Amino acid sequence: MPGYDGSAVARVVVGVSGSLGSVTALRRATALARRLGAELWPVLAWEPPGGDSAARHSPATGLPVAEWQRLAKQRLAAVLEEIFGATGPGVPMHALVVRGAPGRALVATANRENDVLVVGAGRRGLQRAFSGRVSRQCLAHAVCPVLAVPPSPLQSELLSVHRRNTWHLRIDTREL
């Protein structure tokens, strides 16, 4: 990137949901933060089921929202523990849970020009038309560089196995 000074990077913000794509993005973001000497900011964005309007019209508005917030924190902690274990990522980390749509939450968090925003690029193939909204929104609206990480090669293998199981097709074990 012409004119981009990588040494000025203060934070590497990464979207984390627990999906295989977000785990791949988290690993890439960690390596980038390590290489740049930056802080790692894993962000899990969440919305109440049915959206904010459904939560506002719920008779017990406060209780479910607090519970959803707690569950989001728990999910982020579980993903970070599974990926990094007790040793941590090896770089300063500031994990964050944000209420809101993932694309908007990530763009709002990575709000400095010297940040780098890392997102999973979504799925390939037929499912692409219905996925990748978060990465597209980040690419369109972020004020900082965005790294869209392609899916792990394992993801296509997992989808293939899932399809075979769904359609009850035999798996040729010689391919394994």
C-alpha cells in the first residue's frame, strides 16, 4: 500500500464469532499483530434474537438483554481459550463484546486510520450470495485498511463431508 506506514499500527481489530472462518481470521490477525507489534482486539458483535426492535417490545426487556450479553461474553471467552489456551496470544490483547450488527460494530471499533481490521471473507460457491455481508460492509465503510481472510481449506472439506452425510452418500475412505 503506497504511503502506508505499517509501523504506525496501534491495533489489529478482528471479528470473532466462533465460526471456522472467524477462527482463521483470528489466527491471521494474531500473526499480524505479532509482526507489527500491535495490540490484538478480538471483537464479538451480537444482536438480540429478532433484532433491537423485538428486544424493546419484549415485556421483560432488561433480563434477556443482560443474559444475551453474558452469553456473548462467555462465547468470546470460550473461543479465545480454545484458540490460545492458557498462554494467550503472545501479544497485548483487549477482547471486546459489542451489541450491534457485526459489520457496523467492527467498523466502529476499528475507527483509527492506523488500525487494521481483519475479517473472514465468507464462503465460496453458491453460498457466497448469502454470505460475506460483514466483510463487504467493512471493506466499504472502514477508515482503516481491511484484510479479508479467505476461508480455510478445511472449511470446504467440512462442507463436502456435511453434504455427503446430509444426502447419505458413501465416503470413499481411500480419499482420506
